[in-house]
Amino acid sequence: MRARSPFYTARRTALALFLFSTFNAFAAVGQEQPHSTLDMVRDRGQLNCSTAGHLNTPREYSQPGTIAGFDRDFCRAIAAAVLHDTTKINFVQLVPQNRFQALQEGAVDVLIRSTTWTLSRDGSLGIHFAGVNFYDGQGFVARKSLGVKSLLELKAKGKNAAACVENNTTSKDNIAEYIRDHDLPIALMSFGAFEELRYAFFTERCDLFSSDQSFLVEFRTKETPVADDYMILEDVISKEPLGAAVRDDDPQWFNIVRWIVFATIQAEELGITSSNIDQMRDSGTIAQRRFLGAEAGVGKALGLDDGWAYRVVKHVGNYSEIFERNLGKDSDFQLERGLNALWTDGGLMYAPPFH
């Protein structure tokens, strides 16, 4: 066979490369490029935010039609940062049974609160927890007529009791383990819907209702016929770090949600409130001005403009403002900050540096 010339071989190689690159180009045209969550939210002009369950008591602001609540304020913070408007939110109310599926399937962009960060959820559901905005623990509410201040007293006094809990929650697993570990005379009754549980508790089918302590405070204050007839027991049987969850396929959106939560904490630490924020941006310290976008750079890494943190605090407030008006001294619940105080005040709230 006659040997191929170098010129012929070069032509064949160039032709193959041309055909290969042309095929890839046409193939790419036929495929829709995936959109980031940030792009989808902006294109939609609305944030789909789930406030899954508890601590969502409506509360009117001075602006007509604006509904608040602790977790809803964090939805508003995200909307302020990415859409420049706290009203552009579709609040999606979900129950424990469908909240993760709704997130996985894109029906919501973020879950806020009433969702405990656990290893199994973080590692197997296709979601990531973007941070903790409330440290809680599981407790119990009971009728005072039960005659005990803690679960261990039931065993000491030889009393039997039934406890109501929701299905598909960490609360159910926690109490089952606690009953077994302490050999308590408690029968566990689980319900698929909160209204069923509520009815069972108030018709005395069960003696105890178990959930996150933050919700029990609201439940006793708002839901019971006569609040003074009920008490929250001394027991706290679990760690319940609650916060924002997102899908695990979009690291940019994960970072945006995470740093918005951090921004509310950092603002409190820097002494920035919704009232003094304009003064701080104009004449504050270097750290305050950098955080508020007066010095360039705080938005680039997230794909946002430099004024995103300013808008969060200006229109929603720092962590203290959000906490106090919804749960603390300015609310009906009068919750102490406790673990949710800043780290400088003995709590767990801590934000990484905004550099």
C-alpha cells in the first residue's frame, strides 16, 4: 500500500476535528442550558418560599397586606436581597409530609424553619441546610391536672400517660427513643395532620403534646382554651437546630441563602439596625460601611450587587429586631433569647467575617 503523505494525514485530522466540533455545537443548541435558582427567581419575579408549619402567626406591619412571622421575615430578607422587594414572595404553606418533596421538585426555592438539620436529611434527600436561624429543643405541654412537672415524675408516681406527636418529624423519633431509654410509662400516638393531633389532645385522648419548645410556647398561648390550665414541662430531650434548606444542586443559591441568614446576625453584632442603617452607611466604621455596600466587594462573590445586605437590614431588620418582634419582648410569646443570643452574649449566634 502506498504511504500517505503528511499533507494528506493533516487534512484528514483537520476534517475530523471540524466534524467533531460541529456535531458538539449542534448538540449543544438542542439542549436547554440549566438555569440557576437565582436566574429562575429573577425571571419569575417572585420567590417561592415555604414556611413549613410553626411560628407563622400572621402579624400586620404598617404596610397593608404584609404578613410577618419569624420564618416569614427570613423569606422577606431573601426577597429583599435578590429581588429588591420584600413583597415579591409566594408563601407556600407545607406540611411535614410533603415539604422535602416540594423542595426537591422545585415547587419551592427554599424551606425556612420547622425543619431540623440532621445527618440523614443532609446526606440523603438531595438538600443542603444553609444555616441555622433558630436553636431549639423538643419539649412537652400537658394539662396541669396531670400533676407532674417532668416526664420522669410519671414513672416515680406510677402514672401512665399518652403522648401526641406528628408523623414524619424528628419529634416522633426523639420521643420514642427517650421513652425506651428511660423506660417511661408513656404510650405514643402519632398523627398525619396537625388538626387531628390537636383534636386528640383537647379531647383528652392523649395527655401530652410534644414538639419544638418554640412552637409549644405559641401553642399554649394561642391554641389552648385556657392557657393557665396547661404548662410546658421541664424536659428538653433533643437538639433541634432549625433553619433554611435548599436543593443541593446549586452552590450559588446555597451561598446566597446562607449569607443572608448570616447578614442578619452580623448586622446585630455591628450595631446596625433598620433605624440607624443610613447613618452607618454614610459615616460608620470601615466594617460597617463594607457590610452595607458603601465599600465595594460584598456582593460579587454571591452574584449580587453590593447593596444586598443593606436592603435586608433596612427592610427586615437585624436578627435581634426579627426575634424580638416575632418571639421576644415585643411579641405575645415573650421568649428569652437563650441559645439564640449572639456569641458575645453567651449564645450560639455567630456569623463568619464579611471579607
